[in-house]
Amino acid sequence: MIWDETRDSRRWLYPDVPRGKWVNESMANPTLKFYYSDERPGWNNLEISAVGTKLRAVLNGVVVMDWDDKAVLDDVHRKHNVGLKGHIALQIHTGDQLKIRFKDIQIKDLSK
């Protein structure tokens, strides 16, 4: 899923959910494979690529997001000079009762 945190925007971009609505499990790819820590292999493999306006995420070999945001980069994004650059973040929301661990993180520049 992609959440647009841009000031004056703050909305779901993928999946395309109307403002004020929230995402739910029925929007997930039905062939998605996800492993909990007590299941084998115990780790999930997530590959995310961002090339220009094209974003793609593959979780355990299943495409879970393939999106081109070219049409979404609007006046709000231009005003704040965002859309084609940003931060890489691994996120958990404050207050959640989850423990998340990461390993073998690699970053590769695809522009070369």
C-alpha cells in the first residue's frame, strides 16, 4: 500500500481508496504469501523498486503492488517539491503491540 504523507494531501494512493475511507484485507492480492515468526521460514522477503514514477513491491515472490504515479504528481506535490525523491523508511505505527525485525537490508541505485 502507498500512503501519501505530503502536506495538503494525506491519502491512500494505492490501492485507490476514496478520501476518508481506509484499506482492508479484501484489497490484498489473494495469492499473497506472508510468514509469521513462528512459521517456516520465519522471514519474509520484500523487494521494493522505485524508478522514476514507477513503484513495484514483491513479497515472497508475489507482486503486491505495481503502480505508476505519473498522473498523481499534481500541484500539491510540485508545491512541496516532492514526488520523485524522498526518504526510505521502515515503519511501525506508535502504540502498536508488534515487534518487527529486519535483516539483510540492501539498497541499490537503479539509476545507473
